[in-house]
Amino acid sequence: MNAVFKALSHPARRQIVSMLQQRPMASGEIAAAFDMAWPSVTAHLATLKEADLVETEREGNSVRYRLNISAVEEAIGFLLAITQKARAVRKGREVPSRPSLRSKHA
């Protein structure tokens, strides 16, 4: 799972994941959306593939990428578990209230 979060740490890779939420895309379509060299786009796609966030399928000379939902679901499940534990801890103890920043004369 560390590879998933590391892969999602770069804005270009997050944008690629967002693009693939819409539909599977060929590598050339993905590359056309970025103002960067082809090797950079290829490296980002390889990182996403290594993290199992995307799956590939060869179509002739082209490679089509699609989002791997199971890897995304695993990451979401991890984050939800952390959130639920944090809420349970907060409910188990009183959190001191902050003094109001508003003036009584406002």
C-alpha cells in the first residue's frame, strides 16, 4: 500500500488517475494532456502500474490504461479505518473547547 500513496503523491499522477476515472485511455491520449517529455509521462504511467493503480492492455501499437479499482478501494479502506479510529478516540474523551474569537460587542 505504500506504493499506492507514493504514486499518488505526484500531481501529474493524480491527474492521470482522474482522467482514467472517466474511461480507459491510450498512452498517447494521456501524454497529450501534459506539457512534458514522453519519457516523463511513461515514467509516471510505470509508477502507477507498479503501484497497481492502473492496468494495461495492448491494442496494436498502442497501450491502453484503465484504473484498477481494487487498489483504490484498498487505499480508501485504509483511510476510512484511520478516520473511524480517530473519531472513536475523540468520542471517548472530552476535547477542550476553544475560547471564542468574537468580540462580545460585535
